Amino acid sequence: MQHIKRWITALILVPILLWILIKGSTLLFAVLVSVVAIFAIREYLRIIFRNDEGSISNTLNIISYTVSMTLIISACLGSWEVLFLILAMNLLALSIFVLSRFADNHAIFDIAAKQVLGIVYIPVSLSLLVFIKEFNGGTFWIIWLLFVVFANDTGAFYTGTFFGKRALSPNISPNKTIEGSLGGMAAAMVIGFIFCQIFFDDLSLAFLTVPASFLIAISGQIGDLFESAMKRASNIKDSGRILPGHGGMLDRIDGLLLAIPVLYVYLVFIL
């Protein structure tokens, strides 16, 4: 039943996402990504503070949501300077927050540090999608990335289910196996090659994407384990329940978050 829910959710959401990517403007895409970022940062804060709503002040929530949204929307301007300015404003707002709470809580710096990690981890990474969309063929590169990440997850799951024997990281995620990891990498490289050839009809480019798919698969698996480690440290099973069959938003995009920068660097410095 859980797998059926996963596939039904995907079949509903994927066409909407593809329509926005192909037919929608960059601004509409940025709005969608900012909504994803807000849900993800909300789940991150709940996980990192062990689901203790009392430790997450409304002020910190407001700062985090505002910065997440403005980082991604401002990426439509195509200016790294604006993004750095927003990050600087986040630090300024956090400094005021720390000073106002320091007398009552000397551990306030730990809270601020966790918020900064979350901002870099989620909205900064997602904002790169908006930059990529503005590249030549950027829309198809984003779709290509989604296919590669999905192939990595699916290949790892089914290979691990049927052939997995050796645990990949038993202290973090006992169900993940080395065989599953290798299966995910292989599936990602095959799908990356096929869909690059379909989208761009360039065999040499398709071969160049094979190492990119390999690196994206590794990054995606690291991202998955990173979120699993956060949840295990906080004794939380799922980051949320917003996506039936998938859990929370962060559960769905954990592998994507570390894969996006890999594709960005590949497109800017290699291709």
C-alpha cells in the first residue's frame, strides 16, 4: 500500500511540475520552488530541534521562511550579488535575534548556527535550480536531473531489496545496502545517458553526462543519508506527512538538494 501511495502521488505531481517547467515562466517556477523550500525548512527546523515546538520561536520561523522565499525568488534576477546580500541580511537578523535572547538563553548561538546550516542546505541549493532554468536548454537539464535522481533512488531501492546483503551505513540507515547503492549509480548513469540523447540528440554530450550522472548519484545518496542521520539523531521517522507515501517534503528532496550543486558546477565549468 505504501508503494501504491508513492506512485499515485508521483503520477499526480509530476505532470504539474513538468507543465510549470515547460510552459511556465521562470518566476512561476521560482514561486513553486520557494513553496517547496518553505515546507522543507519548516520540517528541517522541526527535526533539528527534536520536534520541540517550544524551542523554535516564531521569530526564527519568520526569519527562516522569509529568507528561504526571497533567496529563490531573487534568483530570477540572475545575480549572485543579490543572493549574498540576502544571506548577509539573514545574518544581521540572526544577530539581533541572538542579542535579544542571550540574557535568557546562552545556548542561543547553537540555535542560530542550526538555522544558518538549514538556509545553506535547503534554499541556497534550491535557488540554483532557478539559475539553471535560465541556461540554454536549462528546462531540459532540470528535467534530466529529476530523471537521474529518480533513477538513482528507484535503482537503489529495488536493487537493495532483491540483492542487498551488505549494509552501507548501519548506524544511520540499516536498510540501505552497498549493492543497492551500486544499483542506484548504474541506473542513474544509464538513464542520464538515454535522456540526454533524447533531449539534446548529441551523442558526445550524452557520453559527457555519464560521469555527471555518477557524481549526482553519489551526491544524492549522501544527501539521503545526511537527512536520515538528522532524523535518527532526533528520533524521528519521517520529516512530515505532506506527501502521501513519501513522508515530508524534505524526505522527497533530500537527495536532490546535494545533487543540484553538482549539476550546476558541471554545466558552468565542464559542459
